[in-house]
Amino acid sequence: MCRYRALKRMQLRRTPVQVFFAIFLLAFAIANAQAAFPDLGKAKAAVQNIFSMLDRVPLIDSEKPGAHLLNKGGHFLPCRGL
């Protein structure tokens, strides 16, 4: 038990060099994260734009009688010269 306490006390003591490097690495990580903030703003705007398009009600209502429907026949486009 005494050995455990001694190890715990040693782990709690930090040298000034360790503290400096911990702060330095933290500042470096924050600086790298700040570089991505403009991209996150652009991504948020793009996602909002996409969801506004998905939520939009179409002007052509296929449920109305006499509405134009797409022909779901088996028509394929010819692929020539590939």
C-alpha cells in the first residue's frame, strides 16, 4: 500500500518542462482546430440548403386527376461508340 501511495505522489508531480509541453501541445491542437472552422460554416450552410430543397413541396402534383405522369416503359438510351 505504501508503494502505491509513493507512485501516486510521483505521478502527480510534474516538472516545468512537462507542463510547458502540455500547454504547447494544447495550443497547437487548438490552432489546428481553428483552421477547420470556416469549412464547418460552409458545410452547415450547404446542409441547410440541401434540406430546404428536400422539404420543398413540388409544383407538379401527380395525385391530381389528369396530371402528367412519367412513362415508366422500358425505354433505354442507345450507347454508341463506347
